[in-house]
Amino acid sequence: MTHTTSRPAARLTAEDLTLADVNALVAFLDARISAAIAGHHADSDTWKAVLAAQLVLKRFAKEAREAYGRTDRSPRTEQDRFRRWNLLATLALGWKDDVDFDPRWRIVAHPSTDGAAAYAILCGRAPVTTTR
């Protein structure tokens, strides 16, 4: 996986993440969902529920890949990446303590470093400064 920042995973923003992060998280989730669906019959409620999760993953993956595939740095793209990443990362919450879970795959609090700094100022806190 290609990382673009040395920022601690707890302080990542959506702009720190890459298409490689999206693809790695999708592969991680797809492997778990595929294993779960394989263990049940197609007529069981469990199989149907896991199938629904698989369909949601495919939809979220497509949208996140599209957002992270864009090369522009527009506010629309920044917000789109933020929203799409967090939707995808939400699907992985149950595995956050697994040994194979990358700390980068968590929900992010801000779309960008500038957004995080502006939020800190609005809250009356000094912005966190980190090096890239």
C-alpha cells in the first residue's frame, strides 16, 4: 500500500488517504464477506444478510474509488473523498481490533489538514501541526 503521509493514523484526514488505501480496505472487507457468505446456504437469512453487506461494499467501493481516482483538489472532491471514505470505513468497524486491520482504515474526522485546523480554531483550540 502506498502511504502519502507520516502522520499518525489517529490524526489522518481524507486527503492523507489514497486510492491504494481504498483498494486495500475493500480487499480486506471483501475477503471477510466472501468467507462469511461461503459458510451459509443461499436460502438462509444469514446468507441474505451477508449478500446485502456485499452489495453495499461494492457500491461504497465504486464511489470511493471514483472520488479517490480524481486528480483535482477541488472542495467538491475533498468533501466527496471525506464522505466516501467514512462510509467505507464504517463497514470495517467490527474488525478494528483484528491483527490484519490497518490503523489507517479508521473513520477520519476531517476532509483535510486545513479543515482540521479551521475546526480546531473554531473550537478554541490550537491547531495540531504535523509534518508530511
